[in-house]
Amino acid sequence: MPEPTRRAWSWVIAAASFALIVWSAVLPAARHIYTDFSNYYIPARLIARGQSTARLYEFSWFQRQMEYAGIHEALGGFNYFPPPAALPLVPLGGLEPIPAKTVWTIANLIMLVALLLVLRRLGGLPLAAGLALAALSGSGLRDNFLFGQFYIALTLLIAVALWLLLAGRSTPAGALLGFGTALKLYPAPFLVYFVAPRRTPCRSRRWAGPCTHTTSPASCPRRSRARPTHRITQRSRAGPTSCAWPSFVSRP
């Protein structure tokens, strides 16, 4: 297929997929409030308006707060969520329920496009293919919009953390995964990477072998220990997961 034709079909698929997502998920979600959104919105509303959240985990009290907010067609409760789960919607707590749900729905759509762009950067997934896969995902994506859930945001958070990790920025990657785990437990398995011991290869012209941040100088060759100790100290300050040996083992 010629390149111009392929590009044209890609744009057609992308536009059709985006239109299907907006028609089937975004527009219905912006006009209605279902259970999940109220679970996060009510505590965020209380926090934003300076009201007490001491009884947040009492089901009957929570239901009354939903009635006071004007949410009459849904059941809700905060029993299964940790307190940080209310934080993402605190900026929307000053809005009335329907406007807040509309803003959150638009934010979800923006995060979905951002997620596809990150996946394109990570694995080369074309934007048209990503939109097509999202449109064909069925009730999973639709329910995230309708119920006002966090799953698009969490997936974006994990993807950005992976992007940062591959770029060698483990500190912000770990911070993102930690924040995501405080909201939902889904990113928690990825934290194993940061606590599991890792071995980094040390390479030199005369010796090569495994080296970790816990490796003692005695385990490396005698030639490497002949270098000044202040060079080792300076390199060790680079971080607990960096290998202190390669730069001073190799000759300049």
C-alpha cells in the first residue's frame, strides 16, 4: 500500500475510533453520576469545603451526604477505599456534582490520549492503532467513563513511571508508583522492582564481574583497590543502585 494511502487510512481509523469513544462513553458519562464517582466526589467535596470527614466510613452518614449534595440516584460508600483515594478529586470538590463529573470525564479523555502517546513512545504503538484498541475494548473503557473510575489515570501513571525508569530516573518513577499505590493497590507489584536486589555488571579491560551497591572493595580485583579511596567515595554518592567501579577501574 502506498505511503500516502496508508497515512490516510490511519487518520480515518483514528478519527472513527475517537468518535466512537466520545459517542459511546464520554457523552453519556458527562450527564450522569453513578456509584464510583460519588465514592470519590463526596469526601473530596467535604475536604474542599472544610467539613468534617470523621464519619466518612459510616455507610448511612455517607449516604446522607450524597443526598445533601444532590445525588439521589446512586448508592455510595467509602468503606473499601483508603483516605488518599479522595485526593485526586479535591480540586473538583467546589463544583456541583454534574459539572464535577463533566470535568472529570474530560480529564479522563485527555489522560487516555496521553496514555496512547506514552505507549507510542515506549513501544512504537501507532496512535491510530491505540485509539482503535481503546474503542474496541468494550465495557472496560466505557465503564471507566460512565462510573468515573481511576483506571485510565492509574494506567497512565504506571506507563509514565516505566518511561521514567527506562530513562534512568528511578526516583520520580518510584514516587509515582507509590502515589498510585496509595490510591489503588494495582501499581503495588511494580514496587517490587525497587526493593529487589539488583546486580549491575562491572566492566574493565582486565576484569569483568557482577557488582551491586553492597559489594565490598575486597571482592573486586587488586588493581581496582589501588586507586585513591576518594574516587570511590565520590562515585558511591551517585546513588545506591549505581555501580561505583567502572569509571575508576577503566583507564582514562
